[in-house]
Amino acid sequence: MAISKDLLEILVCPVCKATLDLKADQSGLKCVECHRVYPIRDDIPVMLVDEAKIEE
């Protein structure tokens, strides 16, 4: 089961409050501003700053 569009519309980056995009491989949510990627585990986004990785 994928992340619902309704959930994607309300989730924002906990650091900079920018919108998040689902990565192409659906492994995480990437912030459009600070480029942090929050992992998705068992179809649940892990929105913890300590769990995020910064990608360019």
C-alpha cells in the first residue's frame, strides 16, 4: 500500500516546513527546500529529523 495523496498534501518537513515529494522508488519523502529524505517503513513515513538523510 502506497502513501495516500491526502497524507502527502498535509505532511511538511519538520525542519523548514516545506512540502515533501515522494521519491521515485517510494523509499522516502524528500523535502523540496532542504533536501532531507525521510524514510518510509512499513508504509509509514518516519518524520524524525534524526532519521532523515540529506540528498542533493
